[in-house]
Amino acid sequence: MLMFTAVPGSNEELVTIADLAAESPNVLNQWLADRGEAMIDLLVRIVIALVLFFIVTRILKYVLKLLEKSLNRHKVEETAKQFILTLVRISVLTLTVVTIVVQLNIVEASSIAALIASAGVAISLAMQGALSNFAGGILLMLNKPFRAGDYIIVKGADVEGTVEKIEIYYTTIRTLAGERILIPNSTLTGQSVVNQAQNGTKVLILRVGISYEEDIAKAKAVLQSLLEAEPRIQESLRRVVVDELGESQVTMMCIARVKAVDYNNVRFDLNERIRVTFREKGIEIPYNQLDVHIHS
């Protein structure tokens, strides 16, 4: 039998491998007696937690399908629909995990509450602007003050154009000059927004003054023919009316509907054609003047 001998001159006793082997089972049994029951209990709780989580995920999957069908029936925007489904899924799973952990005493409830409170304060302070835009995006998607394709004017931001897409944090607007502008959703929910056009169209209004000496019917016919000859003007709205009887002129109004992207070009071209055509037809466009009549 192998033996370890103490250093010569010392009083230590001889220790054999057999003695260590004899003591090992006692140590193991003592450890199992102290910790084994707790480990088995923890293992059982973890298995129960996994089973409950699996059951909740199955139920959640079915609920999300029902929710998606309901959102489709109410014709909710695709972006808003996906966001709502994702938010519900993450919220339910997070709540499930926290509840299971607390109920099975895997982690103390006070520790989780302190962690959530600290994280909430830190996140809210660091993301004030982002959270404001996030909330604005939710309001825009749910209330739908405008949709993609509408022509809007944001008075406070001095921006106008066609809405291309509405996202969680920003709304993209294409101006008449072709510029692509990203506006924070908090600006859109905090400012006055004028929705001038729907489905990518806008009403074009032109005012033209003619002399009181001119024939209104003739001027009206000329303007109407110009509107009908312009292919970019939609047939749904082509109208000429007398808008005002002013101090020195009769104001004619041309009302037409055009695509928002063609608005400026149609306005420029019509102004030029009206001026040229009126000159050809001998219709006077008066300028500001003062006629003095002297009576003897």
C-alpha cells in the first residue's frame, strides 16, 4: 500500500489514500443531505416554469392570430398592425417570465421590482425625444389624420408635401420640389396639420382679373377651354366661376384637381397660357389704376 511519509522531524501523522477514500463517501453524503433536497426542489421548479412558458406561448400564438384577423377587419395600417402584434407578444412573454420567476421563488420579487424601476428611470431619461416620437407614431397610426399619398401642410414646421410613409418615429414627406423630408412624429402631433389633398391629388385655384368692359361669358369660355385642354387636370373637377367684383376688375376663379406632384408645373403653365390667350382674344387684364372723371 502506498503511504505518504511526513517530513522527518515533524509530528504529523501518516495519511494514507485509503483513509481519504474512506472519508469521501461521508463528505458526499453530508453534502447531499445538506444541499441535495434544495437542488431537487430547484430543478422541479425550473421544469414547471418551462412547461408553463410553453403553454403560454401556445395560447399567445392563437390569441395573436385572432388579434391579427380583427386588425385586418378594421383595415389597420400594415406598419401599425405589425407593431401592435409585436408589442403584445413581447409584453405578454415578459410578464409571463417575471410572473413565473416570482411565483416559483426562483428570484425574489423585490429584486425584480428594483431592477425594473431602475431600468425604467434610466431609459425614460435617456430616450425622452425617442419616446415622444414613438408615442406620436402610435397616435398617427391609430387616429389616421392623414394617410400615405395625402398632401399635407405642417404650419409650425413650414413644410408641405405628399406623405410617402408613416413609421414609428418619423414620417416621410415628398415636397413639390422633390425633396424628401423626415419629420419627427412628435412635431406632427404637436403642430397644426392641414390635409389639403387625398389620394395624391390637390385642388388648384387660379384667380384672373378682367376689365369691367369685357364680356364675362367670353372670358369664362376661354378659361374653361384652357382647363379642358390641359391633360394633367382631372375630369372630375374643371370649373370657372366669378369669384369677386372688385374695385377695378372682375375676378374670375379657375378650379381644377391635379396630382400633387404636377401642382406647380400645371399652375405655371396655365398662368402663361391664360396671359397669351387673353392677349390673342383681346381680353384685357387690368392693372391697378385710378380713373379721374371731371364734371364741369
